[in-house]
Amino acid sequence: MLAFVMLSVLSVAFVTVRLTPIYESTATLYVDRAAEREVVGKDSESASEANSDSDAFLSSQIKLLQSDSVVRPLAEKYNLLEREKQIRPGKDDPQKILRVRLAPIVLKGQRITRPPNTYILQISYRSDDANIATEVANGIANSYIEHLYDIRLRSSASVSKFLSRQLDEFRAKMETSGARLAALERELNVINPEEKTNILSTRLLQLNTEYTKVQALRAQAQSAYNSMTSGSLEAALGSSQSEELRGIMKRLNEERQRFADVKARYGDNHPEYARLQSTVAELESQVQSTVQLLARQAAAEFQRAQNQETLLKKDVDDTKAQYDQLNLRSFEYQRAKQEAEADRGLYEELVKKIREGEINSGFHNDMIRFADYARPGGKPVFPNIPLNLGVAFFLSSLLAVVAVIVSDRIDTTIKNPDEVSRGLNARVLGVLPVLPDLKKGIAAPGLQQAGTSVVNANGHSSRTTAFEEAIRTVRNSVLLTDFDRTLRTILMTSATPSEGKSTVSAHLAVAHAEQRQRTLLIDGDMRRPSLHKLFRVANTAGLSTAIDRDVPWRELLVQPRPDLELYVLPAGPTIRRAADRIGQFIPQLLAEAAEEFDLTFLDAPPLLGFPEPLQMAAAADGVIIVARAGQTDRSAVAAVLDMLHQLRANVLGLVLNEVRKQNSSSYYYYGGNYGKYYAKRKDGGDQNAA
């Protein structure tokens, strides 16, 4: 991991140093939303009526700053497409160059930013030339301001042109509505028909009042006339014009009283009686004539009231008809007047807009203005060596950690003893370090004392290796452990081929024989025998011969080393019938060997896929499984353990072979400490004695 991280950092540093320095310049624009946008007109109002959606407005301005109309003049002036390598004259196809030049220009080095909660726009440009970066940043800002002015000018000109075309139409419409209004005024012979309507309504109200009074008078006169037509004195006295009649009746009553008195006092022959009689007759005649006169007056009064009522009724009807007709015409007049006023108002508004547009079109507002001009950068902004190295270190470290974790997750092989103990719940008898010349040295070191030279306490010389020390540790783990039964036969097997079980079996047998114990090593792998190669003995006869030909197995034993009580029974030639009969032969062989030898090692084929190891495991006192670190799959070992447990075999444990330094801390003890412990001191002392 450290090597990968260092290589990554050094590679990034090498590439970073060779990169072309890039300079950045930034121009700052201030957007004043309160600035007047027009000289005249309602748009000249400032911030009080400004658009409240500032974010949308500023986002629109950023898009305008990146538009083709703004950046194209700068790109053509400073050949920015060539500088940014968007086109490469002489290398690219002319059609491609033309297509890129005609397409909307997007500058790679341009960057528009807006600081949060501000009305500031920052225009940055990056280039390998600090002066070019400065001129382009300022140029984009100026081009943007001019572009806004051009947009406004074109918009005002377009509006003015459109309004000028509409002006003639509204003028004709205004003249038509005005002429219609004048014709109605002449027809009605009034300046304002509404005023005449008010006069007629007042007159109609007054006529109705008078008509009501006349009706009352006519009813009164009719009542008096009806009373007078009876000719009674009482009706005459009830008339409104009976004062004269009352006076005559008063005199008549007085004369009658006097006449009655004279008649009673003087008699009929008295001159006063005749005079008073004549006076009473005359007064009675006057009363009769007066009553007749009052009757004629009542009739005349009734006729006059009736005529007056008829005339007033006619006036009321005429005035009401005139009022209704004038009201109808007044509505038409008001409609015509409103249309005329509306047409005149639109016409005047258009004239006003045209004049405002002509004035405002030449106004260059300062809502967008420079706050700070760009200046050449003092040092490049790219490449950032500390940042690049930091990022490279972080990413490479992260990648290395992830790779290790992923590799560990997807690697299902056994790598160290802890995985065996935790994952398989099996005992680890020992770990064997990896040695590059292991197979080459098995025949010699194991049998002919080839290895590291050491001097023991007695001064005698012996040869050993770290691997052999690990083998002795496995031997002691097996022999010194208190098992349920006495171990006289041990089966050596593995889950799959090439796990190193034959090599481990050979070294365990040698290590046990070195303790002056009679040891028998049987090569039970008749499919791929290998013990004869390790001990450099012939394989012309062996276990297969004893099974197939009924030859006594003792006659087939070989003793590779005269100094050790170690005997080897090779596998012999490959005979198919021997493999089929091994299940019957092995139990008897192991039983006889247990009587003659202290310990018998049976090197069996791999357990998965072959039937013989199961029969051998059932006959042996104990089973040792050999697994290769970093190669044997945990599931395969788990399957082997499960099969052995089903057979009720005595599984002694597992030997982890070829353990490397990076896989287990146990390698430290076998890989380095033995060499250091047995190394001879430079000062000539005995390290072993120490």
C-alpha cells in the first residue's frame, strides 16, 4: 500500500511539474437594481418598483455573459479557439474548423460566479498568458455591457416602428368616432344631452304635480256641480260661492221675523204689513235667482276644471314621450362619446410612447457597471502542486485501502491461523513457512542433513532449517497433546491436490524418527505417488504390489537413512484393482504396523473427489489436514471437516503450509528468528550458548 501511494504521489508530482502554468484574471461587475432604466416613462422608476426576483435576474445575466454574442468578438480578436485548442489549424479538417467557428462559441477558460447574497458578478478567464487573461476578462465585461445596450436599442427601435404603424390606424379610428359624436350632437341640437334630460325630468315632475292638483280641483268642482243640480237651498248654501246667498238669506230671515211681528201686532191691513210682505217676496225672489246663479257657476267651474285636467294630461303624456325618446338617444350619445374619448386617449398614449421610445433609445443606463477591472495574476492558479499532491495522496490511500478490503472480502482462501480458528472452529497444529527451494531440498535436507549449519552444546555439528523447526513444532503439538485415544497411526490428507501434504508427511516422519522412534511412512496416494521422489527411492514395488499380488508388505519396506529408524512403503505401480481393494487392506496393514512401529504416517490422496481417503480415515487413529495458505478455499476445508465428522474420524487439527510474511505474524518466528538465533556472533561467541 505504501509503495502504491508513494508511486501515485510521485507520478502526480512529475506530471504536475510538467504542466503549463495557467493564469487567471477576474473582472467584477456591480448590478444596481435601483438605477434608472429609462429617462422618461413609467420604467424610469427606481428600486421601489424593481423586480423582486433577484436570483432569476442575476441567473439571466450570467447566461448572457456566456452567450455567443458576448464572447464571439473576444474569441475572434484574441484567437481564443486556437489558444484553447478547440481547433487546430493545419491538423484539423477545414470542414471541422469551419463548423466550430460557425457554432455557438463556449470558452473553456471562462467562469462566471456570483458571491452569495450579493449583486456582484465576477468574470474570470484562464490562459497561459497573464495579459491575455486580463484583456479577455475585461473585454467580456465591456462586450456584455455593449450587448445589453444593443438589445435595448433594437428593442426600442422595434417598438417605435410597430407603434408608428399602429398610429395611422388609431388616428383614422379617432376621426371616425369624433365625427359620429358631432353628428349626434347636431341631431339632438344640444351640447350635452344629459343636461336636457335633467330639464325634462324636472318638467315632467312639475307637470305631474300640477296634474294631481287639477284632478283634485276637478273632483271638487264635480262634487259641487252634482250637488247644485238638485236645486236645493242646502246644496247652494254648501257651495264655496254662497256668501251672497247667505247675506240674502239673513236679510230674508230678518224681514220674515219683522213681517211676522207686524202681522201679529197690526194685522193684515196695516201698511207696514204690505210693505214687509213685498220685501219678503222680493228677498225670496232674490234667493231663488241666486241659487240658480250658483248652479250655473258650479257647472261652469266643473267644466273649466275638466278642461284643465285634459290639457295637463296631454302635456304630461307629451313630456314623458319626449323624455323617453331623449333617454334612448342619450345612451347612444354616451356610447359614441366614450368611444371617441377612448380612441383619442389611445392615440395620445401612442404618440407619448413613440416620443418616450425615441428619447430612451439613446439612453445608456448604468444599471450594470464596472466595480473592479481585471489585472494580470502574479502567480499561476494551475497547477496547484500542494493541492494535487494532497489529493493524490488521499485518493491513492483511499484506493489502496479499498483495494485491500475488497481483495480480502473476495478472497475466500485460508491465509492465517486466526481464520481457521474463528471460521472453521478447528485446531491449528502449526504453521509452516514458505521456502523457495522446499521441494528441491526435501530429499537432501530431510535425509542427508542438508541445511543451515549449527553447533550444539556438545560440540557436534547438525544441519537444520526454519522449515524443519516448524515441522518439529507440529510433531510436538501432535505427540504431546492428550487425545482421547493413543495415536499409533496418523492419516495425512488435504482438501485438494498440491497442498504439500506429502512433503509435510515426509518431514514429520523424519522428525519423529530423529527421536529414536521406529517410524513407518506409507505412500497411500497410488494415483499420484510422490514420496519415492522425495526420498529418492525406487517405486517399482510398494503398497499396490502388496494389495494386488498378496506380497507381504514388510518385504517392500525401504530404509532411506541408515541412521534413522525410518521405513518407507512406496505407493508402487498404479494398479486400478489395488485402489478398489484398499478399503479391506488398509485396516489390517495399520493394525500390524501399530504392533511393530511406534508411529505410522499414512499419506493419503486429497479427500474431496476420491473414495480411498474416507476408508483410510476410518481406519486411522487420527487425521491431520494440510492446507496451503492463500490457495486453499475455506469452503473446501469446511467440507473436508464435515465429511470427517460424519465418519466420526478423530481430526487432530490442521497444518497451515506455505504461510507468508504478509499473511500471518507466525511467519516472523519461523522466517527470521531461527536465522538470528543460530547465527554466529561476529565476535566469535556461541549464539546458541547465549
